[in-house]
Amino acid sequence: MAPRSPRLLLIGTQTSALQRVIPLLLRAEYHVEQQWDPEEALRLLESRRFDLVIARHPLRPDLLGTLVKAVRERSVACRCAGLLVLAEPGSAADVQPMLGRGVNRILSADAPAETLLHAAAGLLAVAPRLPLRLPAILEQGLGERCTRVVTETVNVSSSGLLLRGAREFTVGTKLRFELELPGLAPTIRGDASVVRHTSELREKESGIAVRMLSFAGDGERELAAFLEHALG
């Protein structure tokens, strides 16, 4: 069974970076909604679940605090969602007191697309990640057109993998994967999508992050059981 597609809500006008990032997220099978009117966005947050909210600031002076309260309200379905604020120059000071108090990340509205994609992918990776070195195989295409890369994981979660190398696969590429668990545990197979390349300026590893789209057989249950045991 395929995992539920993460849902994103964008509030306000798009930045140039968002215009580049949104198509990549859609190719990676994320569900993206945009609400230009912040008041309508508040009503939307009351009735729907989102995994990430990206808001462009400045909003009206009194509206940013209301938005943070709306996202973190115990009764709403998205209270655990990541909240990323794209602040225009000169307005970041309005948001800074809320960082860690409802707001997860603040980026400049003119931040490059790579920085925005990295931040969004990080906030969407809500499943616990374990630093594990496990052999993995990635494949794209069929027959003579098949590209096959042997690599290893940097960390593993129930929803995705961070892998060394394999940067020839672009963001949004659909892949088949095999993940070798230790001991007599079965090989986990399924389909995945590349969600980002690592940032070599900020991360020690050069590689890619993939999100699981589906599993063969009981792979999803077997991976979850392995991770639960490892976490325990």
C-alpha cells in the first residue's frame, strides 16, 4: 500500500523559488494547494490536514500570530505540520520571536530554490530517521535503457531514505529500490521518488533523498518492524 501523499498549503503570492520548487514537488507526488487570501487559508486549516504550511510574510500585522495559533490549535488536524515563513527583506524581525514557538523555519523570500526545497523536504521528513549504513540498489528504466546504481543509506525512516551518491537521478525521478536489511531479514523492494539532492555546503554527505511511494509484498510492515526494533 502506498503511503499517503504529503499535503502542502501555500499562503500568499509565490516567490520565484516557489515557482521552481512546486513543479518538483508535484512530480514527486506531493499534493500542493495554494490560497492567495490568508483569511481563506485560516478557514481551510480548520477543516483539512496539511503536513507543511508555507506562508509569505508580511501578512497583515495582526494575521501572522493568528496563523501560528490556527496551525498549532490542538483541535485542528494539522497541529503537527511544519510551518515555514518566507519573509520579505525587513520583515524577518516580525517572525523571529515566533521561531521555535510555532514557526519551524524562516527563510528570506529571495532564498534560492535549492535552499527552499531542502527546507521543505526537511520539514516533511517527520518519520524518525535512524543513521544506518545499509546496502541499497536503485534502478530507473527497463532493459537496455535501465540505469542501475549500487549505493548505501546514510539514514533510514519508514517514509524515505538518504543515500550516498546517485546524484545522476534528478529531483522528481521515479525509481525502483532494493534495501538490504541485516541478518536474515527480507530484502525490502518498492518504488520511490527523488525529493532532493543534499546540499554539499551544509551536509557532509553527497547524495540524494528519496521518498517511498509503494512497497512490494509486506515490505512496508517489515521495514516498520525493523525500525521499531532498532529504535527500541
